[in-house]
Amino acid sequence: MAPAKGTSQTAGGPELSLFLDMLMAERGAASHTIAAYTRDISDFLAFLAARNVRAPEASADDVRAYLAGLADRGLAPASRARKLSALRQFFRFLLGEGLRADDPTSAIDSPKLGRPLPRVLSLAEVEALIEAAKQACTRAAPGGPRGRAVRLYALLETLYASGLRVSELIALPADALAADDRVLTIAGKGGRERLVPLNEAARLALEAHRGALREEGLSASPWLFPTGDGGQHLTRQRFGQELKALALSAGLDPARVSPHVLRHAFASHLLERGADLRTVQQLLGHADISTTQIYTHVIEERLRRLVEEHHPLAQAHLSKRR
């Protein structure tokens, strides 16, 4: 296989050049993909060279030592996992080409990425959002502006009262409360239905919203939160934009506020006040309780920070470390 232009000078030697040629010729890899593979594999091959080892002779222990060195240098698990993925592709190529008898990465587990903790607003911050939405309703001019303000307030109260996914919320049918305005019947992921109770604030906000729809001649829409002439429901993008504008008026950082963050707040605030994990799982519509357990980690992290920031002995310890 003839080396592609520019690959013959690759610092990694002939094996890397052949691999990059294959990526370009057989897989049609883009230039940025080639550059990423070149960086990752060249870094590993430089590590091998320092150990007087070539790629065809590299062992699993060499790969493990390389990954350990990356961790010691402070490289994030996701970055280490990406580099290992590049090495897997490289060694599988060498094995397929007969340049190796085995794949030294086959028995190596990817670095544990962990699961990032969801962003959550405090109760005071949610209350500030709700108060800003209320004030917007009273200040808005009659007609369309007031209708949009009332809609946003109803969306906010309903979301924080129910923890619905934003896709579930905006697509609620107009008759969602026809049977009983105290609960919503939600068709969630995988066609699983669940009942979600509504508090008094959400019920009143929704009633005001439906009244505004009648005033605007949109009561015949099939959607609870219609837009335009009522033929379509509000989009998640539009709801997100309105929510960020509301956050700004409430004195909050818009980057920290989104419909999904309010779903997180619903779950974590319930758990903080003694709700059991299984109930919160059912309310959120999680198929697996392990998905819900992430919120217990949020609470633990918040308590840890609280102690570190306010406990006198913790403060003294931090002062000594500095």
C-alpha cells in the first residue's frame, strides 16, 4: 500500500503511516480525524520509544503503563478513554495486516468515566424563577404578550410540580386534565404510562393558562401548550429560550437554567425532604432505579460542600492547607 501524501514522515514510523493510509483510503476519514489519530498514536509510540519498544512488540503492560502515566499527568478519564480507543483501532489494524500476532489492548478495560452530577437549582432559586414568572403575568399587556407570560408561568409551575421531561411537558394534549385536574397521565419512554400528581399552584396556573387560550381563540387546539394558530405545540427550543430570559429577569445565570435542570431540582428537592427513592423513580418515569440514584449523590455533594464552607474545623483545615 503506497503511503498517502504527508504520512511517510509520520514520527510514529511505518506502522502508523500504514494505519493512517488505511483510514484515508478505506474509511474516507476526514482530515481532523486523521489529525486526532496521529496525535494520540504518536504520543503512545513516543512513550514506547523511550522504553526501547516498537509497536509490533508492545505488550499489554506497555499499554497499561502508558495509561497510568496519562492519569499521573492529570488527563481526564474521557481523554484517556479516547486515546485507548485510538490504540485499539491501531492494534487491530496491525493484527489484521499480520504485523502482530495479538492485540495487547483486548484485555484492557476503558477508564471509568463516572457519571457527571446533574446541575440543580436551590429551592430559593426556583422560588425566584416562579416569582419572576408571576410578576411577568401582571406586567404583560393584554393579548399575545400576556398569553405568553401566563403560558410560561403555567409551564414552570407544572414542570417543577411534576418533574416531567420537557418533551412530555410541551406535548401534553389539551384534554390532559379532563378526567382529573389533580393528576396528569403521562405516556413516557417506551410507551410506559404513569400518573403524576399536581399541586395547587400548578393547577391554578394551568387554569389561568387555559383561560388565556380561550381569550385568544386557541381553546380548540389539540395541545395544552399550543403556539401560532394552535396547530403545533410549543417547541422545546422556544421554551428553553423563554426560560433563560426569565432567569435573567430573576437575577439568575441563564446558563444554569433549563427545563432539564428544573426536572433535576424537582427530584433532588423531593429527596432532600424525605421522599423515598422508589417514589421519585416512579414520578420521573425512570425504568431503572440506578438512574434515580444519581440524585442522592447530588445531595451528598451539596452536604459535603456545606460542611467544608461553614464548619469551623473544616475551615481551619483548609486554611492550614493554603
